[in-house]
Amino acid sequence: MIGRLLLCAVFVASAGCGQSELELGERIYLQGHGADARLDYRQGPPWLARAGQGCAVCHGREGQGRIVQAGTLTGAAPALTSDVLKARGYDKQSLRRAIADGLDPSGREFSYYMPRWILSDGEMRALQRYLETL
Ligand code: HEC
């Protein structure tokens, strides 16, 4: 009981209680909407902020990957299913680095097309939990 209360207190501080972590992760993935505001990114295509979209607009609703075209730019957004991410050598920490800092497990920097997302710890946890379901 005390454990649950403590967990809830941590969750309130980071992501808002009463909202399931998985629901938050899904909302981030599909709509780009975080615990209480639209997610922002440090670097990435400007049209994304205007479009009000999440990961799915580029990586596909099921994480199957897509070729994304915006104006004259074309980017290949790879699949993000849990099998593919595992095969690519991702663990929790390197996945966090990919999402926030734009680096793959070997330290290669992604193209400008992959946004460098700004997420709270709670939002990052929720998003990673959702990605495990894809
Ligand atoms: C505007 C399109 C776009 C959006 C939106 C986007 N990504 Fe990406 N993402 C890309 C592209 C393009 C790459 C490949 C970059 C490269 O390899 O240079 C990529 C790569 C990645 C990778 C590395 C995959 C691998 O195989 O190494 C991860 C993980 C990832 N994105 C997660 C996310 C998550 C999570 C979100 C949402 C919070 C997101 N992306 C939103 C375009 C996007």
C-alpha cells in the first residue's frame, strides 16, 4: 500500500497520476502529446510542430516504418517494433539516447529528420513502455 502511494507520488511529479503509463505512452507515440502539453524537440523538421503529430506520422501507427515526404525532403523512418529495436542492439538506455539525443547504439548521429525530443523522465518511461508493445 505504501509502495503504491509512493509510486503514485513519483508519478504525479513526473507524468500525472490517474493516467495510466501505457495510455500516456500511446498518446505520445500517436499524437505527440505529453503529460500536460505538446512535446517539443530541440532539433528536427519545423513542419512537425505545425502538424501536431507524434512518432507515428513518420514511423507508422504500428511502428512498421515509413518513407516520409515533406516538400522536397524525403526521409526513411525505420521500423520501431520491439523485435527490430532489440535486433538493432537497443536497450533502455540507448533507446533513451536515440529519442532524446539522436544517437544510435554505436554513437552514430541520426539525420536532421529524426527530432531530438524533449521528454520528462515519466514521459520517456511511458513512451518506452508503449514501444515494447509494438
Ligand atoms: C519527422 C519524422 C520523424 C518523427 C516524427 C520521429 N522520427 Fe524517429 N526517426 C526518423 C528518421 C528519419 C530516422 C532515421 C534517422 C537516421 O538513421 O539517420 C529515425 C530514427 C529513429 C530511431 C532509431 C531507429 C534505429 O533503427 O536505429 C528511433 C529509436 C526513433 N526514431 C524513435 C522515435 C520516436 C520514439 C519518436 C516519437 C517520440 C520519433 N522517432 C519520431 C524520423 C522521425
